[in-house]
Amino acid sequence: MKSQELADSKVLIFTEFSDTARYIARHMAEAGIEGLEQLDSASKTNRADVIRRFSPYYNGSSSPELASANLPEIRVLVSTDVLSRV
């Protein structure tokens, strides 16, 4: 049963280890969680872009701007401390 209480909320999950971040993201993807992104030291994704897609308003963008650039907004972000080194 899905909870609708958090359906439109942003979720940020921090973990110390890359393996754990990948494990959590993989299982969330398998569960059908949409708007999911995972970031660790091995990620090829630009960290600043991930931060902008997770929190567009506070990073000089907007949801419509992201959509027009064909960039999906991130609703659930699983990350290691690499996120703090932007």
C-alpha cells in the first residue's frame, strides 16, 4: 500500500558508503519510485546539475525551466557526502 502523505514531497537520503547508496537506489528503482537519482564519488553526473534538479527554486531555476530543457526534476536523492563537495 502506497502512502499518499509523502507523494509530492522531496526526500534526501544520505549514507556514508557508495555501496549503500547504490543498494538503496537500486531497490527504490525496483519498487517503482519515480524521480530518483543516486550520487556518489563514482557518478559521472555533474553534482551541480543534480542539486539544481533536486531543488530548482533555491538554485536559480524552476520546474517549468527544467521541463523545457528535458531535464527531469529529482524527487528522491540518495547520496554520499560527495554532495557536500560542490
